[in-house]
Amino acid sequence: MTTLSRRTLMGAALGTLGAAGLPFRAAQAAGSMTAAVYPGGWDEALRAVLAPALKQAHGVDVAFEPLFAVDQIAKARAARGVAPFDVFVLDPGPRVSGMDLKLFEPFDPARLSNRARLPAGYSDEVGAGVAAQVVGIAYNPKKVARPAGWRDLFKPEFAKHLGLTGFGTTFGTISLIEMAKSVGGSEADMEPLFTELRKILSLVPAVAQPAAMPGLFQQGQIDIMYTNTYTVTLLKSRGVDIEFAVPETGAAAFGTTMHIAKGSRNIDAAYQYIDTMISTPVQAALAAPPYSFVPVNTEVKPGADVPMKSIDDLRSFVTHDWTKINPQRPRWIDRFNREMAK
Amino acid sequence: MTEQGAWRLALPLALAQAAFFLAPLLLLAATSFATDENLGSLSLAAWADVLGDAFHLQAVLNTLRLGAVTVLATLLLAVPLALLHLVAGPGLRRLILLAAILPLLTSVVVRTFAWIVILGREGVINSALLSTGAIAAPIPLLQTEHGLVLALTQIEMPLMLLPLIAALRRIDPALLDASSALGASLARTLRKVVLPMALPGLLAGCTLVFASASTAFISQSVIGGGRLAYLPMLVWQQAMVVFNWPLAAALALTLMGSVLTVAAALSMLGRRAAHA
């Protein structure tokens, strides 16, 4: 005969309670998601502003996975098209790669309650714009004169302070394209860029990875670099002597977009995440210091360091066709490596 | 368990190695011989690109040279320090050991960025030299091979110093006394007694420093910069930015093969010296 001890009974009771609790935990899990986020400033800003707003508005918990745009695509690609997170945040180049590789769920902008606050064309069948980036020339006003434009960077008095970075990032790629245009080149012909770079290469104090550029600027190794307004504001807030110069041909701009990863099991939470990201309070908080994002919400004014009054001004900025750039980029990267090598 | 069945003890590790090291390595090799990462069809294009391209071959040579020069630089500093440790009192020994271990307690990223502060145009070295009047204008240290070797020497020093100290500590002091009593000079004692007995530790240190310095992706990219082409950076770029996985795989295998060849050569050298 089997006897029931007190311990067995307690165990059975706890097991039953645990089983009863399972549906509750599953419901909790449905209110959570994982989002990729750029490391550094973006990670800091979205954790501080977006995560609490999402929790308050929708009861959704978000876990962030800090990854650069190209790393997000590489990870999804390595996982045979199924990203280990629910939402991508991407620049235009990786966005086009993601579309080509079919890494995104179809996107229905009608599911965004804040859709009307986005300018026309900022949401489509693959995702929604959540921020913009304005790219130009950053310089140290205590060390060098303000460069008038991209062409100035090839002059020895500027070149000896210039930090170069290659085609590995969106801002690097579009800056080099604009530099090419300033010396007679184009997206179809980058030869003039390489010819001019070869002439100044011995003067240039650093050719570095994009992530190393702010550190090199801060340490005085370089006094001029091409970058976005966001980096300039961030460095300025940390006491670095830095100013943003809009080139005479105009600053270049591009949008940062969010996309729902193919196969995501948290589609509803992902829509709520993107919707909260473009909501007025979140965009206003992200546009304010110390984050200084360029907002895409038409109700929010960009900060003082951003050379525009509203997101509508972005139409007058220089933009690029990434469907044309992406196929050429591997060749440019390879060429840049070879041209820079000592 | 009988002696015959003892091999079963190694089974868990062997299975883990097969699943998590050997299988991915075979996949890497297969990718290097394919047209894309889906292993759709066979191609030798990636290998032709690595072995037939002067730029890639130069990157292989640069990587091997960086490893070799870093080994020599760490040896130059580590050997006197290890000998000092051998003859020092307990207090100084503890200090040397602490100095050797201290860098390991800091992240390699932090150590690498600290070297930017030291080597930069307005860094510690240039500021000191400028203030003493030794130089009129900042000298380029950052983004140069000698700057990178300098940083790697500090970063990799524990890998050389610790095996060397361990090997020297195993030498019976009576042997040194005997050598001296038999009339051998200090130099002869070092050459004939200390060096042969310290050789296993020396070679272990050389292998560790070589492997670590030639694959030091962060230090190479941050301190070395874009003008010095090394294999780890090219592997990363092809895999993560260009998405040319067959070329990335071929470059990664080339890096692994090069480092393994040098490690095998060092090991063979050690065996020959032991039998000599």
C-alpha cells in the first residue's frame, strides 16, 4: 500500500499550482519582445525613453540586443533568414539588403495609430521610418577653419587633420560619394575620389574603423571627420570642441527604419513597439538633449544642433539611391582597402 | 572502471568538440569551396582570390610578421623580468607576478583604447617629448606598425611572462650552484643550464603570444587602423559587411592555417631541443 507523506502532498500541491500558473506566464510572455538596437547612444536612449513608454502604453516588456545594422543582417542571414529578435532598426543600405534577402514580415502601416504623424512615404509595406540622420563635416573650431564643403577636405590644410573611414557604414558611404561628386565623380564613377585620396593619403593622420572615429577626434588625433549631427551633439555634450558644418552642396540625409523580423512570434508587440517609437512624447524626448535624435514625427521640432526646422526640410537634403549603391559597395570596400594599404 | 574502458571518460568532451568545433570547422571549409553560403555549387573562386591576389597574400605576410615581431618584443622584455623573478626575494617576486597578472584583469577593449590616449598625436608620449623639446612636432605613433607592436607587447606580456616564470621556477637552484662551482660563468650557466630547462615555457609563451597577437582583431583595427591590412579585419569585413562568406571562410582558414603552422614549427623546435 502506498502511503502519502506530507512532503509528497506538498510537492503535488505545488506542482498543481505551478501548472495552474502556466497560462498566466504564457500571457506574460506574449507581452514581451526583443528588439535590435544600435550600440551606444541609441541603446542608451531607447532603454531610457522607449522601453518605459512601451510598458506604460501597452504593458509590453522589451529586451534590447545591441547590434549595428550590418550585424543585424548578418545574424539573420546566419540563422537562415530567421532573426533572433523581433524588430530590426536599419539604415537604408542594410534595409535594401534585408528586403532582397526577404528578412522582413509584410508591414501594414494602418496598424500604427501614430501613422498620421509621419510624413508621406515614411511607412510602407516593409517598415516605418523612426528617425533621420543628417550627415556633413564635423570639425574642431579651435584647430581648423570651417570647411566650406566636401572639396575642401582634399586641400592639404584640411587633409592633415582629416580622419578617413571607408564604405563600411551608411554615413561613410554617402560622405565618400559626396566627396567623389565634389571632384567630378559620381555614384557610377568613383575613380576621381580614389585619385584625389591618393594625393592626400600621406597627410591624413588616421584611416580608421567608423566606431573609432569619435575617440580619435576626442583625443586630438584628428580634427575633421565626416559624421552625423547626432555624433557631433553627443561629443559636444561631453565637452569636446566640435562643430557641424553643412557642406555648400548641402548635407546628406537618410532615414532610419524599423522592420518586423520574418517569423517573429510577437507581431502585435512589435507593432506596438514601432508605434510607440514614433509617438509624439517619445520622439520629443529623443529629440531633446542628451539624445538629440532627428525626429520623424511632424509634431516634434528638431533640436538646435540639427540644421532643419522640421522633418519636411529633409526633402531639400541630398539623398541617395541604395538600390544602385548596394551592388557596387563590395567593390568600393575592396578598392578602399587596397588604396589605403601602406 | 577498467583501464581499457577509461577512454569513455573522454567521450563527453570528444562529443562536445565534434559538435561545437569540428562540425562548424568542416562547414567553414565547405563554405570556402562554394559559390555562396547556401553551399549551392562548388567553386574555387574564393581560394583563387586569396592565393592569387597580391593584396591578400600581403595581408597574410603582414599578419605573420606582426605576430613574429610581437613575440620578439615580448621576449626581449619578459626574459630579464623572469630572470629577476628567479633571483628576487619574496616581496619583489609578488610584485613582478602582480604586474604580470594586472593587465589580464582589464578588458582588452579598455587596454586598447588606453593605448589611443598614450600613442595619439596629443597623447602621453608625444606630449612628454614635445614638452622636453626632444621633438618639434608630434611624431606618428598611432596607426603605425611600431605603435601597434608596442601596444600588443604590453597587452600580450602576461602570456609570455607567466609560462616563462613557471618554467624557471621548476629549475633546481642546486643546478645553478653546481654550474657556478664547476667554474661556469653566469652567461655560460644561462646558456647551458637555464635556457634548455626554460625552453618548454619559452616556446609555450612564444606560441601563445604569436597566436594571440596575429589574431588580435580589436587592437589591430583600433590601434593599427585602416592603412595596415591584417587578416582578422578582412575576415570580419567580408563576413559582416560585404557578405562574401566563401571569401571570408577562405581567409579565416588561411589565418588559422598560418597560425597553426607557426605553432607546429615552434612545437617541433621544442621537441628537437629536448632531444639534443
